[in-house]
Amino acid sequence: MRISGGAEQQPTSAERVRAILASAHSMTMVADGRSTEVSRGNGPGATQHVHLHPSPADAGLTGAAGAGERVLATLKFTDVAPLPVRDRVRARVTVMGWLTSRDKAASPAGDCMEFATAVFETATCKAGIGLHDLMAAPPDPLATYEADILTHLVEEHPHYIPLLLRLVEPRFLQLMERVVPLAIDRYGITLRVEYPLGHHDVRLPFHKALTDADQFGIQLQALLTTARRCSHGSRLLSGERGPDENAISRRS
């Protein structure tokens, strides 16, 4: 099996937004014409009510919503690839809604943001996401582990990358300068193939979509097994199997 670079199974826009919300630790909030950087608290229903925990210097901004008061606000997220690649910004998400003072038990030091709508934007698409679609989107079990997994992959198992290239059609490897893992989600791995001019992203789909983060190692090994059965190599392929190809796992 080789990957043609076509439309393999991949996350929907709603799934991408949900994953970005789950993994983001900071965001830009605009309310009452003022902009500030805040952090998002973890808790149930984060896709419906984003709990804001401002730094002491910015406490006056989110603390401005009094009892029963609703302040129109916008949250801006930038999804940046964990590893250094060309065009590192993978997506931008804008969440619009209202700051409220409800649910103080979940957010005693700040306010909640009641979700209204979201806009998901990449270099090739732009989509509006409603609350129903966002809540219906299945969560990605790898969302909060992606950065650790990608870093572990390139630092501890760099020999996996040329092996995975056996799954890519040779035409995508012509004039290739380097390949960097761009993303991992519940459906597969995305590699960014960089050329002297430009780049191309290739998805390597897992045999089965993940429902738990612990399934990642099994699915990765399945990809590697398939890759070893492919005949073609690349100029990055050394021809030798790494000493520890079965050791990669999810970092916690």
C-alpha cells in the first residue's frame, strides 16, 4: 500500500477546532475593545463554556462581568506545528461568544465564556462551526499528547521517518530536501515534504481511527509493518532498521 496524497480520512473542521481548544494553553481574548493574553482552564464542557483564568495583571478584564452580565468577546487561537517546519502555522481558530459570571464553582477566579460560534481557517479552507457540530465532533485522544509524540518521534526514533516514506508515492519525493512530521491525530500521521521551492503534505492513515491514546503505538507499528513490505526507498532511507523500532510510545 502506498499513499497517493489524495483525500484520506482526516479530521473534520469541527474535530480540528475541538482538538485545538483541548490542547491550547493560551489564547488572545478581545472584549470591550481590549486585547489580552489569557490561559484556558481545564474542565468539563470546555467546548461549550471556556473558563478563563487571567493573570493578576489582567484580572480587571475578565472580572468586569458582574452578576448576570454578558460581555461580547472573541477568543483567538493559533495552531502552531510543534516541530520547526516551513509555514509553521497550521490553522487559526476564532471563537465568539459572551463572557458571563456563571459557574463560579468551575472558575472561581474569573468568568466563563458561553460559546456562540467558531471560525476555523487554514491556508486552503475557511469554515464556520456551530455549537451543535462542535459538540457532536468526537474528541481526539491524541490532542493533548501530540507535541510530546512528535518530539519523541524525531528525537528518539528518527529512523522511522525514512521508513514511513516507503508509504509515499515516489513522485512526491522528487527534489525533496527534507521531511518533517507535521501532525498526528486520531486518523493518522501527516508528513511535510519540503522542496527547494514549496512543500507538500502527505497523510499516512492509520488502519483504524483511534478511540484511546494508548492505541497509538499499535497503529504506528501497523504502519511500519506495511512500510517494510514496500519495495521502494528514498534517498533518506539508510536501508538499516533502527535498534529500537518497537519502543516508541505515548509520552505522558
